[in-house]
Amino acid sequence: LFEEALLTFCPDLILLDVMMGDINGFELARFVRQNERFAAIPILFLTTQNQLEAHIESARAGGDDHLIKPVNPQLLVSTIAGKLERYRIFQKLLKNDGLTQVLNHSHFMDFAQRSCRARAQRFTQVLTIYDIDDLKHINETYGFAIGDRTIVSLVQIIKKVYRHTDIIGRIGGDEIAVLDDSLPVHNAVEVSKSLISRFAEVPHKAGGQFFKMTVSAGVTALNPDENFHTLVERANQALAAAKQQGKNQIVQL
């Protein structure tokens, strides 16, 4: 339940007591740190334990600060504000999506746009956007952690199928975009067909049960005198058409 709440809420900071019943704050902090998405999130301990051993344990658990109760309200607010500011600056410096380790939305858009501007006159630019079919149902049935694993499995196949020179990014919850540089559009379509087929055969597991998922894709190539934003709009239109036509397929516009 804690993992699902964490993934759903995606907090910017976690404030923990140490004594919490069946599980203590140190154990909970270690659990949080195991998830790459929350590896850098600020964790503050608010506790009555002021012994040296408690301070050492909080540092080992990945805590960013150890405040002793009763804590001065101004100190608490300023500490939280300082940790949040540093965390947000740190997040801006990160280029990769925490879950999939491909480019996040802003950096994908930036890199892809620059590629189109610099290379479109000499090389074909083909954009493909993938979207997992019915992921909302998986999240509601099995939880967001299982949905995240499904997204990761798709990205793993994408990394194997596409070239290292292609630009890959997570541009939405379960939307993964790939910009092919110097690949003819008909070849990009064939790559997508192969990927869709491979993903449909991947077994996913939840609660001791196995299930399979599918993915849809929209593909389009940049035409002369077009900009990158037009390319993205058309790829999204193609993706929407693939969903409307029954999913588990690719549409080229």
C-alpha cells in the first residue's frame, strides 16, 4: 500500500517519524531509496531520539536531516524549504526519466528539435510514438508498480531494437517517443511492426498470475519546410488513429 501511494502521489519530500509501529522510519527510508525514481528525494526524520546512534542510523538509511522533537516551527519550515529548493534544482539538472532511464519529456523535445533543425536538410527524420494499450486497466487492477514494470519492459525492447544514435524519450505516462535519424520511413514502419509483435509476446506477472499487453504506435516523417512541433502533432494523430482502429498496430501518416 505504501509503494502504491508513493507512486501515485510522487512527493517532493518525505517527512518520517522513527517509531511507527510494525515498521520504523529507518526501514521505510531504506525501502524508498531502493526505487531509482526516489533515490534523490529529500527524507527528513522528525523524532525524539537524539542519541548518536540514532543520528548514525538515519544517515545510513539515506536521511537528509534529523530533527529533534519538539522542533521549532520556523526551523522545520526553513529546513523543508531548503531541502525542496535543492531537490528541485537537482531535478532540473537531470536529463533522464527516473523510471526508464531514457530522456525525460523536456530533454527529448529539446534534443529532437535540435536534430531536426540541424540534419533535416540532409537526413530523413522519422518520429515514432508508442503508447501501451489499456495501461489504466492494469494500474487499477494490479497497482501502479506493475504498470511501471510494463513501461520498463517496453523501453527495454525499444533499446534493443533501435540504434544507439536514435533519440529515445519518455514524453508521457506510458508514451515513449523515438526520433530516427537518416532511416527511411518505410524501414521505420517495419522496425515498429517488429517491436509491436515482440512486446505482445512478453509475459508480465502480478499476484502470481501472468498476463500479456499490447502497444500501439504512430509514425510520421518530417516533410520539407515543416517544424518539429508539426511532426509531433502528426505522430500523435497517427497514434490516435491506431488506437481507434483496434490497438496493437501501427499507423503511418
